[in-house]
Amino acid sequence: MVNVFQIVAEKLVELGFYNFFLPFVLFSTVLYAMLRQTKVLGDSPTILGIVAISVGLFVFGLPVIIGVGVAPELTGFFGQMSVILIVFVFGLLIASFFYPNLMERLPDLVKGGGPLQFLVWAVVAFAALFGLFNFAGNFINFVVKTTSLQPDLLTITGVIMAVLIIFLLITIGGGRGG
């Protein structure tokens, strides 16, 4: 006998709820939070919301138009990030057995800007980049295999995007005064 939850889940799959809507909402929410935290576009929540929703629709509208599913890549990415987060939490838990009042001492250890802070940021950056590159690589490989795009066009687009990202990083980093 089919239960009601299976019917609802199948209908949601047919409507594209898991392949489009949930990734779109997640991406737009994270982008809105980042824009609000950095205040790159000002303090207006209306402008930040419009930009976040527009970019979300642009990013997740393209795979729908091409006919590519984003859900498997996102599942892999969030699965990897969840495992890394669990390992980090367990590491803190085990470290708290050996160092009393670790949570009180942790800000002092990280505040100094010494090798421990560099090590923490290097591990975080490595984990994030590994997951992001794995996600992007799987997605790009799938798009290349399923569409008739020329490899030269993809290379040129990738180089242009890399230059734009580097330009944005330099611009944003230079605007903070160091």
C-alpha cells in the first residue's frame, strides 16, 4: 500500500521541487546573508533581496533550461561539508577533554594571528575549495557531456570567469584597506 508521504514526495519530484526550488531557496538565502553581512550593496534589504533572488534564478534557471539536474551535485557537496563539519566538532570535543575551558581559551588562541589561526583558515579553505571544486567539476562535466557546446567555448568562458572572479576579489579586498 502506498502511503501519503510517498505520493507527496513523488509529486514534488515531478514539480521540480528538489531539483530547482530547494537549491534555489538555499542559494538565495545564503547569498542574501552574505550580502547583508558584507554590506557590499548597502543596507537596504529590498535591494539585497532582489539581487539575491535574481542571481539565484539566473544560476538555477540555466540548468533547468539546459535540462541538467543540480540535485546530485548539491547532495554530494553538502554531504562532504557535513562530514567535514562533524569531524571538526568531534575534534573540538576531543580537544576539550585535554584542555579545560577550551571554549573560553579558543578565542584567545585564534585572536593572536599566529600559526594556529593560519592553520585553521588553511584547513577551512581547503575543505571548502575541495567540496566546491568537486561540485563544480561534476556539474561542468555533466553539462559538457549532455550539450553540444564546443570545448574551446567552454575554455574561453572559464578563463573569462576566472579573470572576473580574480578582479572582484582584488577589488573587494582592496576596498577594505588591507
